[in-house]
Amino acid sequence: MIGMIAYAILGGFILIAVMISNRLVKIFGWSLSPNKLFLLRVGVFFGIFFVLFFDRIIGMIQFEYICYRKATVKLDPDWIKVRRAKFEIKEINPKGYLVPTSCADHNYQDMDTGKIFLSFTQCYRGGGILLETIAFNGDHGGESCVAKELPDILRATNIDALIEKGDSQ
């Protein structure tokens, strides 16, 4: 089924490429041999693919760079003394990137001392123009990243229990 959908999308792109190349021939008044017309159609076809997947490819490269630089985790050595915690998120939008990317700073604060004992940054992005256009159920095929040590730290600190204690009081 997925293969048939992929073939239908590919056929649609080929049809669009043929229509655009025929329109170009009429607009500019070219008289092309069948071989040159075929090469024009192939060029238009790959041009369409380049435009549609450009943001996806650039976005993936850019996102890896952002994740490498921004996805961090900081744990205070005195985290063992924390008995109850409060959770806070702050959205930040890195500027100067081609594909829109968002990051969020997550802070866990000790409710007794008011000191932040655990903080980490998580970044995420959408799937690009093509994936947003053909998205099913609002899923844009985006990605997210956190520091690779974060799951182990959250498990070791038992953060859910600390937040539950903080919410109950």
C-alpha cells in the first residue's frame, strides 16, 4: 500500500514536471528536439525535487548542529538533598537558521531552597514544507533532541516523585 502511494506521488511529480516543461516551451517559443525536450523535463523534475527536499536536507544538517551545541543537561551536586521540586519551562527560538527550530529550557527548582538543581535544554523542529503539506493527523514528522545523559539522570533523581511531592504541598 505504501509502495502504491509512493508510485502515485512519483507519477504526480512526473506529470507536474511535464506540464511545467510544456508551459516553458510555449512561453519562450522554443522548438526543441525530442531529446532536448526530454532533458528539459528531467531537469524540471529534479528541480521540483530539489525545491521540495531542500528544506528537509538543510534542516537535518542544521538541526544536528543545533542539537550538538544547545542540547545540554546540568545537575547540581547537591541534588540528593532535594525533597520536593517545582517544574518550569521557558521557550527560546534560536535565530539565524534557515529552517525554524525551537528550543525549551526545562528547569527543576528545589521548593525548599529555591535553587535550580536540574536544568536541560530540548530542541525540536518541524518536518519541512513537503511533510507539513501531506501531514496526517497533524503529525509533521518533526524531530526532537536532548542530551544523551538525560534519561539516566531523570531515572536516577526520581524526578517524578519529587514533582509529585511538590505539587501535593
